[in-house]
Amino acid sequence: MAEENTGKKKGSMSVSEAGRKGGQTVRDKYGHSFYEEIGRKGGETVKAERGRAFYEQIGKKGGDTVKAERGAGFYEAIGKKGGEAVKAERGTPFYEEIGKKGGHRVRTLIEEGKKAATEAAAAAAMPKAEAAEEEEDETPAPGGEVIANEPAQE
């Protein structure tokens, strides 16, 4: 026996080779959009079965793994690279536009917060007697009706 026994017969292929060949055949027959479609369907099924929390959990696990393997500086580098790509594609006016939108939203939130704080301070400063006068006395009558303390109109 001059030939060494490698466990393969002449012309046979490994499982990974067969899988690769089958994948290429499917790609050639159905195209790239076929994989997009089955991936989308699979994602919708997983979302329906496991919910949003599942994606949050696996995303955090993946992010932690990448951070452990590559370090925090990796995120800085890819963020910068992404920012430069957006700048090249959309230009500086894009950043001006989204900055204005963000600024308007922040201004609105600040105004709402100040208004709520002013109202809370005014309510806290009001003497209890005045507060009681402002509230209507809605004491149930013996028959179950609510009688408001308002002057009767004649």
C-alpha cells in the first residue's frame, strides 16, 4: 500500500466544501435578494417569539465581547470613520440641519421643565387655607349626588 489512507475517497469532499458549493449554487440560482428575504422572515419570527429584550441582551453580549477583544478605542475609531463617511456623503449642511432640530427639541424640553418647576414651587408656597378654598368641596349628599359649593343662581 503505497497510498496513505486519509479517510477520503477519490473525488469526495468535506462537509464544509459541500456546504460552500451548495450555497454558491443557491446564490447563483436565486440571487442575493433571496438571502435578504429569508433573513428578514427569520428575524421577524425571532422578534415575535422572543421580543425586544432578546435583541437587547444579545446586542449587549456582543458589544461586551468586542470591547473585551478590541478595547474601547475601537469604538472611537469606527465612530470617527462613520462620521467621516456621513460627512463625505451628506456634507456639512446635514450636521447644521440635525443640530438645529436637536437644539429646538432641547429648548422645548427646558421650557417644559422650567414651567413644571414654577408650578410646583407655586403650589408648595400657597398656604393650606388658600389651597383648600381653591379646591371645590364635592361632598356626596345622602342621596349620592355631589353638591358643589357654588352660589345658587336665582
